Amino acid sequence: MSAPSGVASPASASRSAHPRRRAALGWIALVVALLLVALVGGSLVYGGYQQRAVLDPESAGPDGTRAVVRILEQQGVRVTVARDRQAAERALGGGDATLVLRDAPMLSDDALSDLAERARHTVLVEPRSRALGVLLNGSALGGFADDATTGPACDVPAARGAGDARVGELLVPGDGVQGCYPVGDEYALLTDEQGGRTVTALDGLSVLTNSTLTADGNAALAIGVLGQTDALVWYVPSPSDADQGTTAPTLADLTPPWVTPAILLLLASALTAAVWRGRRFGPLVTERLPVTVRANETTEGRARLYAASADAGHALDELRRASRARLGRLLGLAARTSPVDTSDAVAERLGADRGMVRGILVDDSPRTDRDLVAAADRLRDLEASVRAAVRTEGTTR
């Protein structure tokens, strides 16, 4: 029973719904792909992998210091990693902790002194001339002892308990500063006590890293210097810790506030235009052309193309293809008979040499237009001979 007039049949409704469903699935896939790209890009930019710096307390690389942190935690020391100045100040709020301080060129002299005064013990593990001068009474950098092992030669408890240690960068003590592990007139460790607070400096790359901690007495020296209190704050300086007005303005500081909203608006407009202009109302449909081209015009046009390109071989192939098709029909051969089999059947019917017939129908390659005309004449003569042979056999029977 057919559907009433004006009401779509279930089959036609199902067919019309399929393209819409495919289009909807396509848009959903596009949105999901964009979300995945945004998620991956955001994770890489804002929360993805970050290569740890030298002397980083959470790095397990050769230049990291995670091993000494784990040893201190096993000894009962509470280690706090502060990756900005405010976090370090909050962790040092009690005033009875050890501060591990790397080189912080973004901090002013006053900021360095203020941070060190918040801790009971301050340990400079990446000493530089400015920090040594500010916190250790004018001490300075010296030479370098290439992985030399030396004794403490001082009364500092941490050094005396560790014994011999592997030293690297050497320091020159300032006024009233005590030195340990001497190499000539310079020392591998400096310490100074003022008002119940101590400041110690040593080359962390030669003593504290994961690759050097097991050398000689380095582990004992590290525990003795860093484990003097129950709490340790390992400060990792951040570029944002600089005092206001001491750093050069960044690109974000120099950019007018309207630039970011304008960029977002342009992106949204581009996306909207892409969706608007890229929409599809349905599948493509075929349309019959109103003009009918006659066969002889098509043949003449292709012939002119072959003549213009001087491609005699291609033109002869077209003639051979048509000739083999006609010969196959005359001899009753299948439509899919190969050119070689067709030429053999023609030679057998005419009693002619197979090589000669195969050359005419398959192998001969014309080089000039003269050769093309001669080959076309041979094809015409061969067809005429086959027609005559077939006609003669039919008359005889």
C-alpha cells in the first residue's frame, strides 16, 4: 500500500535523514578535534613538561638534588620547595628553619638580606660574587679545584663530622668569615655567624647533586650543612620575584589592553565565517547537460589534440584498439580477449605470419606522421582481409 499523497514514506524519510546524520557527525568530530588540540596545546604551554634546572630539588637528573632531599626527609627534616619569593617567606614564617638559596640575580641586595634574616641558617649552594659580598661580609669567588679531595681543617661541626670531601669552586673569605676545606689560600666552604644566625656557602654542583653526592664525604657534609634544623626551605627563584621597577618591561607589559580582546574577536569572526561559508545543504546531485555533443566532433577534437602534441604512438594505439575490437567481433572472440591473443587469432584465420600480424596490431611503433599513415593503411588492409575471409567461409558453407 503506497503512502498518501503529500506524506513522505518511511523509506524516503530514512534516506533524507542519513545525510543530515552524517553532516552532524562531521561537525561533532570537528568540534571534538578542536577541543583535543586546545587541551593538548594548553597542557604543553601551561601545565606540561618542564625541564628542571640545575640543583633543582625535584630533579632526578645528574645535576638535580632530589637524592639529598630524600636523605634529609629520611632523617626527619621537613623539606619545603618554594618556587617563588612569597612562598619562601611564608615557609620561613617561624624563623627557625634552614634556607637553601640558589643564585637569585632578580633580587636586590635588600631583598637578599631580608630573605636571609628570616631563616636561622642560610646556605648558598650556587654562590655568586654579589650574594657573597652581601651575606658574607665581602667574600668573593676564587679559583676552581678540579674534583680535588681535601680535609676540612676547621672547627665547623658539619665539616669536621664529614671529614674529607670532594670540592670544586673555591671562595675567598671576607672579614671574620671562617673557611673550611682549604686549597692554597682559598676555601671550598665559608661560614659566618652573626646574632645567632649563620650563613654558609659551598659549591652545590660539586657536593649536593645526584651524581656527586656519593663521592668521599659529600653526603655527610650535605646532611651536616642542610640538616641543622627540623625544617628546610629550598627556594627556587622565579623571574616574577624581582622587585618592582628593577626589571625591564615584558612584551605583555608593553602591549595595549585592547590587543588581546581584538585578537580573540578576529579569531571568533574567522571561525564563524568558516562555518557559515562551509555549510552544505545536502549531497551533490547530478544534472544533465542541455547540450549534446556529436560523436564526430569529439573524434575530431581528440585528433587535433594528438596532432598538436605530435604523439603518433598514442594516436596509433587508439586506432589499434578500435581495430582489435572490430576484428574480435568478426572472429567471435570474447570482449576481454588480450591484444596478443586477438592478433594470433587473426593470423591463424588468414594463414599469415604471427609476427607480422602482431606487429600491425600490437608492436609496431611509428616515429613520424608518415609512419602513422602507413600503419593505419596496414590496419585497414588487415581488417579488409579478415572480412573477406569470413565472408568467403560463410559463402562456402
